[in-house]
Amino acid sequence: MSRRRSAARLAEAAPVFAALGDETRLRLVSRLCAEGPLSTSRLHEGTEVTRQAITKHLEALGGAGVVRDERRGRERVWALEPKRLEVARRCLDEVSAQWDDALLRLKDFVEKEG
């Protein structure tokens, strides 16, 4: 993959990684993965943070394109945006492949020197 494409992919994935870099937001994403779309009230249940804080975290995830919300009566229901998470996964796959290549080069070097 070209450096330009790689840089573009990193730039596209960076907001996703930034959004997932907070433990509370990562827990919210985990719940949405496990349970499907949930209301703000349901996502607040069992947490030690305020409902207002949960809303701010969800809005941060929404700003990064990781989740989307929909009004259902007086409730906001949140769901994952799998396409944005796929962007991050592809980025991690790329980094992993680069590390695999680097380790193979190191192994080849050590074996030639040894």
C-alpha cells in the first residue's frame, strides 16, 4: 500500500481511535456491540457516571461517526455505525501487517548474521 493511501487511512481512523480512547466510551461501545441499540437511559443503568455525562460521551462517539442516534418518542436510541469501526479495524490490520513484516526482516537478519 502506498504511503499516501496509508496516511489517508490513518487520518480517517484517528477520530475513531480518539473516541475509543476513553474507558467510559469504550464501555458504551461494548454494550452496544453486545446488546444492540439502546436508549440513553438504558446505557446509563449500572454506570457510576451521570446521565448527562453518558450523553456527552455518546455525542463524542457520534461526532467520530462510531454511533448514531434516533429519536423514539422522548428517548434517544443509540446504535453502532459498523462502517466507522471497520475503518479502524482495517487500520489496525495494516499496522499489524507492518509489524509482521518488520519481525520477518529482523528474523532474516539475525539468521544471516548467526
